[in-house]
Amino acid sequence: MAIPEAKAMEENDAEEAKRLMLKIAAILDEARSSYATHNRKLKELSLLRSKSPSPSLFFSAFSKILTPLFDFQRRLASADRVVSFVSTFAAVTAADEFLDHFLKFLLVAAAASNKTARYRACQIVSEIILRLPDDAEVSSDLWDEVIEWMMVRVRDKIPVVRTFAVRALSRFVNDSVNSDILDLFLEMLPLEQNADVRKMIVLSLPPSSATSQVIIDCTLDVSESVRKAAYCVLANKFPLQSLSIKLRTVILRRGLADRSVAVSKECFKLLKDEWLIKCCNGDPLELLKYLDVETYESVSESVMEALLKAGLVKLQNGASIQQYILSNGDRTEGDLVHCPPRIQLMEAEVSLYWRTVCKHLQSEAHAKGSDAAATMGTEAEVYAAEASDKNDLLEKILPATVGEYIELVRAHTNAGANHRFASRQLLLLGAMFDFSDVSNRKAAGAFLHELMCKPPEHEDDNEGNIVVLGDGLSFGGDNEWAEAVASLARKVHATAGEFEEVVLAIIEELAQPCRERTANYVQWMHSLSLTGLFLKNTKSLRFLQGKAIEPDELLQSLLLPGAKQSHLDVQRIAVRCLGLFGLLERKPSAELLKQLRISYMKGPHSISIESCKALIDLVMWHGPQEIDKALKLNIPCQMNNEKTTFSPVNFSDSEGDLDIETLDILFSGFENDDMASPLPSNEDECVHAILGEGFAKILLLSDNYPSIPVSLHHVLLSKLIYLYFSDVSEHLHRLKQCLSVFFELYPCLSANHKRSLTKSFIPVMRSMWPGIFGNSAGSPFMVSQMRKRAVQASRFMLQMVQIPLYTKETQPDCEDSSTEHPQVIDSSAEVPFECCEEGLALRIAAEVASFQSKKTAAEKAYVSALCRVLVLLQFRKSEQGPIKFMRRLLHRVIECVSTEKDLVKELKRMADRLMTIDGQPDQELLQEEVNLILGKLELECDLDLDASVSMPQTPVAPPAKPARSRRRVRIEEDSSDEGSPSVVPATHNTVKSRTQRASKTAAMTKMSSACRTLKINEMEDLEEDSDVTSEDSDASD
């Protein structure tokens, strides 16, 4: 009786479960159509659950209906609506056991091998967690299990699974007890390759000192969405006061200048809504106080420009610069004692604020005036009225007269170093005044004379020595101050030649003690700094003719004696002035050049840097031939054109240094290790960095310097590539950036550039590979690192060779590579093979084939690295000569790396490709054609290339015993590493062209090849594949 009842109950349960499944399916089917039905369907589903006979029966039916969703791969809106509906239902039932069962069900799916099941499980878990109320009652053990599985899924191989796993964990990352989640996020963020996952991690990071720098670093992410997310997080989670001044300026500098409009808008939204309005009550002056305008002037200026452009700077009634020019009775108690009674000193933020406001008003007035001039009728009248309004507002802000302006600037300059920044901002306002009136120009000229005659600020150190403050080069101690003074001087003395006349008169006055040799160190610095300002802002030395001091007198009485002074600061600024003076000369002076060369070779490091800058500038401006001609160096032109290397220069030799070409002297700086160290005051400045940047510009503009032989281009390029990958440039960020731009442009501009690139490949590899050609090796770890760096350089050069040329380019003269004939060519014109991948492949093959059969471990690794680049190169079908020559070289290359099976296999594939594109594979290449190819490559290849182009393991069958020959071929094929059939050439062709000596050589080769094959097969289990960067392979080094 019990059995039928139990059976009846099971049938009832089955019918009830079926009924529930149908109702749940109907509800989910309606819920997937629109979000608008979700609230009503949630009530229906909750009612259905409450009326079900048991919770377990409802959950079973619910889970069975939902299971197909976990196999649905497509991301459709309908599927997302179902996920949202199910997650909401689970969140509202958090008070009972349904949520526990559902989460356990989802965790099972999260551990599945099916990627779609893991994706849907993590998606639903993340939705549930984010929708749960804070007071939801869920067991701690279950939460721990959820967190544990989601942390596992953060490392999933599917990006979308990782995304939802991070989203699920985002709610727990703020808890101190879950610090391992934050550690996981910080660990995965720099390693994550998918932009969506990085974006989700950034959005999930909590605000803290540990995450602020990480989020700010994401403002440099390659993905626009990640950068935008970073600024969104900074706006919502980090108040202005919680960030340091440096971090604030970094955020604004990157965001406002971002290349993406969406990212820059997000940064501006942060600036406007969070920082300006919320933290500073809409006051730009208050915002500037948070940015340290004196240290970060450019960032502060860009902030003001953005706010002005958006119309967020509202001028209060009566606010202007004129309010700082007080009447005699308005002087406040806090003003300095030496401040004139009618002037109230500005703060740094106020001075920058008014300068940017005035500059914006002036540019707006000019733009509106131009629009009015370009239009007609009512539109022109509207533009003219707007321009007039801008000019009127500008006049209300600026001091009423030039005299008041001069008095305001003078007060700030006399106030000391604390008001130096405000003084410079006010000096820049001088461009907005009109100095055409004689009295105004006279007052401004008197102030400028006072300003230029003012000695540089200095102080005594602990030992009583005088120390001049500032950079020691620019007038006033910094370049920005010198530029401000020069701009005001040129505005005041705008008549042709007036600026030179006034400034030279002051220089003549200041230089008098220097000419009489009675000047002290400060007087020398003052005179030379003003001279540098003058030389930088004048256009030609002809303006010096007939003035207070002539050009030759200036050179002989001030600049050259200053370069020979005992004080290093005087020497440094004098050398800088010599470089500026040389740029203004029509023909460089021999005495000037000699002094620069001596300072470069003999001077201390700081002097060598300045003289190196001067020499590089002069070489680029006048050309190296003009420089050497001015020095009267007797170097035959023919000898110079045939020059292939730079002459070494011994800097310690003071006798013959001036009889060497200037380029040789400059290039020798690379060989001086002392010149590689940067200055303590500027880590980006050293002689190697200046030489690298200078030679890069010379190579990029090589058409402008025909006197530099083309045969030297690859020498310079090799040195630049070596410098780019060396330890020297590790911290030279300016040089690295300069060379990265250079390497991107150089191979695109000219076929001759590509020729130089292919010629520099082997010299670079020889210079970088440890343990060969005299290069030092070191420990196994160091050898491994050096090899990895050399391999990286080889791949880098390969990419440059493969970059296509621009459409319009310079056609090189293939017969005479020493000159270039610029002409516009068609983009479809063929580039000579020596300038492309074919030339590089032949150079690499010749280099590999030049090694003997017995090689050291370093040589084996070197040859292997070259072959791994070789197999990546492609040949054009039109270059039949290089194809045939490469086929003849390949069998020698394979012999050199015969122990590396994978590499041999790649080389054989390359040989098969070459045979496929060879138009006449049976036709031999004549020796004259080989010599022609070698001549174009400028190679001397002394190799035995008379052998057949067949693979080395396939011997030539002797004509007397054909049966034995076929048997030997079959044996060797069976013992081949690849198991691929060998190519057997026609016997009569090979025998007919072979001499008696060649036959003996071939026989010996067959014997040694057979022995070597047997030895390789016997030791196959003992040897491993070669690794060019392995540390273990260096034991024999």
C-alpha cells in the first residue's frame, strides 16, 4: 500500500514541478522582452514561489528553466534582461534560503569548463552582489566561498569572465578584512592585456594612498576608455585636498592635453565640477593656490586657458590690476618697507591670473576684429562691437598709463626673490602697451636700462665664496626671466637697429672692467649673460656695425677671454655665447672654432657639454665642410668622399688635435666613457645625449649635408642604435624620446636610408653580442641579459627595414652610392635589393657563412640569433639574382647551425620558398653576376660557392655507381631530422661543371657529412635545442 502512495506522490511532484517550470518559463519569456515588465513579473514570480508546495521544488524548477541560459553564447539584449530580472529576484529574496541555494548553484557553474557557463555565472553573481542591500543576511561562509571563486575567476583566460569577476569583487574591496582582493587587483592591473578588464579594475579600486598613484598612472593607458575611467574615479573618489600638489598637476597636465576629446572632456569635468565648483566655490584664484603656480606655471596657465575658453572666469565689478596701484593714503600695513607707497604687491597666483585674463581678452579682441574685417554689413558691425567691448574691458584691467605700469613692475622687481615670479608675469604684460609715445618709450627705456644693469643675485657660501644664483647661463638666472626682459625690450625699442644699439651700449659699459681685466666673477657673469640675451634675440651681426662695440671687438675682448677664464661658470656661459655668436656669422671664425674644439676636448664635463652643443649647432647651420674650411684643414676632397670610418682622436693629445676634422672630434666623444655621465643638476644632459640627438638630426636631413660621405651614414646609424639599447641611455629620457621619433621616420624617407640601415645591421650585432669580436662577457646572468638586448635590437632593426617608403621619395643612384640625386619617383618604382630585405638577408647569410665549423658557445649563439632573423626576411620575385645567390648561400648557413633542428627546419622552409619563386631554378648564377651583387652590397665574400644549391645532407651521386648513390640518398632521408624528401639535382649538370679539386672536396664533404649525421643521431637524446639567450650555454665562455 505504501509503494503506490509513494508512486502517486512522485507523480504529483513531477506534475507540480512541470507546472512550475512552465509558469517560470512563461514569466522569464515575458521578462526578456522589456525592462518595463520586470516589476510586475517580479511580483508574479514571488507569488508563485510563495504558493509552491516546497522551496526546494521551486528552486529545482527555477534552476532547470535557467540552465539553457548558461549555454547561450551570444550577448543579446534579451539575455541581459533575463540576467537582470533573475539577479533582482535573487536580491529581493535575500532573507531566506533561496539566495543561498542560488549562489551555490552559480558557483558550480563558475567552476565549469565551459567558458559560456563561467561567463553567465560571474555575470549573475556580480549583478546579485551589486543589487543586495547592505543589511542582507547571508552566511559568512557562503560569502567567503563566493569571494574565493571570484578571485579565481579574475585570473580566467576569458576576458569577459575576468571583467565580471572583478565587478563582483568590487563591493568587497573596501573592507579591511579583504585586503587580499586589493592586492590581487594591484597585481593584475599592470599585467592585464584587455582594456575592458583594466577599466573595470580601475573603476573598482578604492580611494587610498596605495591606489592614487596606480590610478593616475592609468591616465597614460593606451586605451581611451581606461584613461577616461581613471579621470572618472579621480573625480568621484579623490577630493582635491587628498592629492598632493604634484599629483594634481600631473592629472591636469595629462588630461587637458590628451589626444582624445572624450578624455580631455572628462578631465575638464573633474576640473570644473569637483575642483573648481565643489572645492573652490567657483573661484579660479582659489584653485590656482592649490596648484603652486610658481613651480607648475605651464599647468596653471593651461588650467586658466581652459576655464577662460569655457566662460567660467567671471570678473567681479571693479576687479583689475589698477586696484594694486593705490593712492598715497591707501597703503596697507603689511606691505614691505622698501615698496613705494602707491603699490600693493601681488601674490604669484594673482599675477598669473591677470596675465592669462589679459592675454585671453587681447586674443579674443583680435579674433573678433579679424572676423569684422572679413565680413560685411550687420555681421561685421556685431563682430566690431564685440571686439570693442573686449578692448574696453582690457583697458579697464590694465594700468591706466605706461608710467603706472613701469612703477608697478619696478616695485615687484625691487621686492626681492619672493616676488620674482609676479615680476616676470607683469613684464610679459608689456606686450599689450603702446610705446609709440616718446615719453612712454623714454620711461620704459630707463627702466630697462636699470633692469639690465642690475647685477645678478648672489650670496656667500659657508667658505666665503661668492655664488651666483640661478642656472648660471641665462640673464637674471633663468631662461623665462631673460625671455620676458627681451620681449619687453624689443617691444619698447621696436625701430630697426634700436634694440641692438641700446643693449650694446649697456654691454660696452658692463664689459669695460672685463676688458681691463679688473672684473670679478660676478661682473663677468653679468656681462656674458646679457651678451647671450642679445645674441639670442638679434638676427644678424650686421646690426652691430657702427655700434658701441663691433662684432670682432666683442669676440676678442669678451667672449674668447671669458672662455679662457679660470672660473668654470664664466667659461660655461662664455662657451654658450661663442656658439650663439657663430650662428650669426656668415662664415665661422677660426679662432672661435678652435676655442670650442679645445673646450670640448680639454674642458671639464659641464664645459664639454656646452661646447658640444655649440659645435653641433654650428655643424648643422654652416655644414661640416665650411667648418673645416674655416679651420684651414688640408684634407683632399677625394679622400673625404672615400672615407668609411671616423678617425680616432686622443683627447689627451694636445698637439695634433686641431688637424682633425670636426666630425671626427665629435664622434670620438662616443668613445670617451667620462662623457656618458650626466650632470648632477640635469640628468638628461650629457655629451652622449647631445651627440646622439645632433647626429640623428644630421642623418634625418642628410640631403642638406652632401659633404658628409654616404659611406659614413651607416657608421653613425650603428652608433645611434647601439646607444639607444645601451645602459647609457637608460635614464636619458629626452634622448630616448628623440631617437624613438628618429627611428620611426628615418627608414621611411629614402631608399638610401634603408641601405644605411641594412649596412648597419651586422656592425650593431657585432658590437652588442658578448664574447665575440673582443666584447666583454661577464657572469652568465649578464651574458644572458646582453644577448636578450642584442636580439631585441635585431628585431627592432628588422622592423625598420620592413617599414614601407613614403609615396614620393628620393631615388638613389645605385651605381654611385656616394651621392644622392633627389627626384620625385612613382610609389610603384622598385627599390634596389641592397636597400630592402634581400640585401639584409644576403648580409646576414654571408656573416653566418664566414664562421668556421668549430665555434665557441658565444659564436654559436650569435650565429643562431642571426639565422632566426634571416628566416623572417622575404624576397621579391623580381629579384632573381639575389634569390639564386641566397640559395647558394643557404646550404652553408644550414651547415653552420646543423645541430639546431628547429632552426634547420625553418631554413629549409626558406629554401623551399626561394626555389618556388626562382624563375629558372636549374640555371646557375654566373660569377660575374655574383661579383656584381657583392659589389652592390659592398661585401668581400671569400666563400666556396661552387657547390650545388641542394641541401647539405643530400650528397651528389657518383656517375660510376648510380645504384649505391640512390641507396645512400635513401639512408640519409631516413636519418633526416625532418623526415622530408631531399632534392637531388641532375647528376650530369653537377659533374660537368666540377673540376678535379672540386670533386675531391665534394667527396670529403660527403664523408664528413655522413659521420656528422650519425653522431648527431647518437647524441640526439643528450643535446637540447639552442637558446641564444640561455644562461647555461655560457659555461664555455
